[in-house]
Amino acid sequence: MMMKIILLINFFLSIKGFMLCPPSPLVITTRNSGSSLTASSASSDTTPVNPNKYNIPLEKAAQVWTANTQDKKSDIREAGVPFLDSKSRDFFVDDIFGVPVSRNGGLGMELLEIAGGRDDGIGITIVSAVTEGGNAQKADIIPGDSISAVTVYATSELTGGTGMVEETDSQSIECECRDFDSTIDALSNFPGEEVETVYLDIKRIRRIPKIKVQVEYSPSQCAEGVDNVKVIELYAGENLKRALQNRGIVLDDPPSSKCDYCGSNACSVRIFRGKHLLNPMGTTEEKYMKFNPDCRISCKTTVGYNNQEGELGVRVNLNQWK
């Protein structure tokens, strides 16, 4: 066991002097809980796009990673506990849990501390390289990932009233937002020579899928010489109505009746391109749009469904087109 630990540590220590850039002091900002933006993860009959399509290179990941804290406790996190986050709204942090990585021959990865310098061991450490054909690569770990937890399992046999009984114990070490030394310690310090596989929780930063939207007003609503077509960009997972309004699209159709859900007089829109990029209609919306299958209730519509990106065509203020 000692030899295995020495080999593992030596493998990682070989990279500590190599930095893409000098590690910067870690600055942690506190934000209001519930403000994070993530891609839509709802399911449908359509096969979701493989999220690995939106992976980013190591150099970009190293620039985007940051650490935050929440000012209030949430269902998933205590207040004041640092967690990995993205500096940019164009990227999001995805969780990959329980990735099995064999220790036979070494983990086959190199680590890089990109922020740290604190006495409490808080920092940001990421995977800077994986060995070709090594165990980390076989487990689909990629440069730019950050290890947030390490778990090992040990099975023991106990003698009970019914004979021999197997019992499995687990030991987990959290290492999210930890510096290089703390991450190495989590990867190497666990009991038992029989442990051949570690299970890693991975944080991966990905680009948020985007939707290019061509919005068309009725020419009658536009002054002479003003283009009735606007092109905007939305993030996958956004509500269509709120996203349109946030980009300056005016939804105003006085002759139309008010939406039963949001009270708007211009909630219904016509989709002339990219219907597959939207979430399926619910039962109530299907009934509303039985005779207008190309229309959607925008306040009940999500764009970029199933991690998709592409181009969407939308006509607004529908009664103005008559």
C-alpha cells in the first residue's frame, strides 16, 4: 500500500512545477442563492444532445473557473461553503457523479492548481492532462475537470447468526474548491491495500447551448424604413416569453385576448422555424393550439430543449399580421 501511495504522489508531484499561468490568490465572492443558470435537463421522446458536445478546452476552462459562496442555506448547500462556479454566464458547471477510476498502474492524470495561496487550504485545482490510454482517459475524464469528491468502497465478511454476511463500507473525502495538496491528500490517503478503484465526483465546465432567434414583427407595427426583423440570441433553458422581453422585444397585441397563465395580451407566438428546439406542449397547450399547431404559448415554452442549439424563427403580436 505504501508503495502504491508513493507512486501515485510522485506521479502527481511531477506536474506541480508546471503552470499554464502562476496560481492566483483565490478570491471568493458571495452571491444570492438560486441565481445560477444551467442548461435545460428535461427529458422527452427525442434523444438529448450529448452534453460533451459543449466541453471546452483546458485553457478556456482555466480562465472561467471561479469559487463562490451562497449567503443563505439551500437544499443542496450550506451558506458560506465555497463551491465551484463559472465567471461567465456563457458557461455552466455540470456534475458527474461516481466515475470509477482504476488505481492499477496509476490514475493517469496530472493536476494543476490555478488558485490558492490560503492558509485554510481553499483553492481551485483542475486536471491539466490525462495519460494517453491511461485509467483517467478510459473513465472519460478530460483536462479542465475538477475533482469534487473521492469515494472508496471496502467489503468485509462478518459472521452472524445466519452465517457469513458481506458488508460494504464507503469512505468519502470532499475536495471541491481545495488546493493542490488537499486534492492530492484526498486521492491518496484512504485505508486498505485492497482498494483498486476510486470513485470520483467530477465538476466539468461546459459552454451553454445557444439559440439564434429571428423575431419578426408585422410590418404594420414598424415605422417607415424600420426593419421588422430582429435577430437575438437566447440560452438553452430560458423561458421564451421572458427571454424575448429581456432582449427588448415588445409583445403588444391589443386585439388579442389575455393569456390565462401570464395575463399578457401577446403571449401567443408563431414558430416558423426550429420547432424541434422547444419543449413539447403540455395537454392544456395542445388543446389551446389544436387549430394552430405552429403557435406556442410563449410563457409555457422553453428554448434549447434537451441541450439543443440551433436557429429559431418567431412571429410576434399575431393579430397585427392580419
